[in-house]
Amino acid sequence: MENITQGHWIFAAIFALVFIIGIAAAYIKDAKIHKIHYKGFYVFFAALIIFIFLLFVFKDFLR
């Protein structure tokens, strides 16, 4: 940690800022496509969560 200079911190801050902006721009661009192709995702995700919950419930119940 003693070899980290102020220039390293400035580079890290600029890199993080540009990376976050790039990720946000890609998400906004793809949001329209996701609405078309992933319509039933929330139903599938809810069913998956319920299934995992039931596995935990029955694991203790059947023991």
C-alpha cells in the first residue's frame, strides 16, 4: 500500500467513472431489446425462488 501514489488514485477514479458510465450506457441501449426477448423472465424467476424455498422447507421437514 505504501507504493500507491496520488496518480494511481486519480487513474483508478477516472477508470471507475468511465467504466460505470459505459455499463450504464450499454444497459440503457439494451433495455428495449430486453423488454421484447425476456417477457416471461419474472414469472420464471419467481417460480425458481419458490422452488428453492420449498427445497429448504422440505429438507428440514423430511429429516
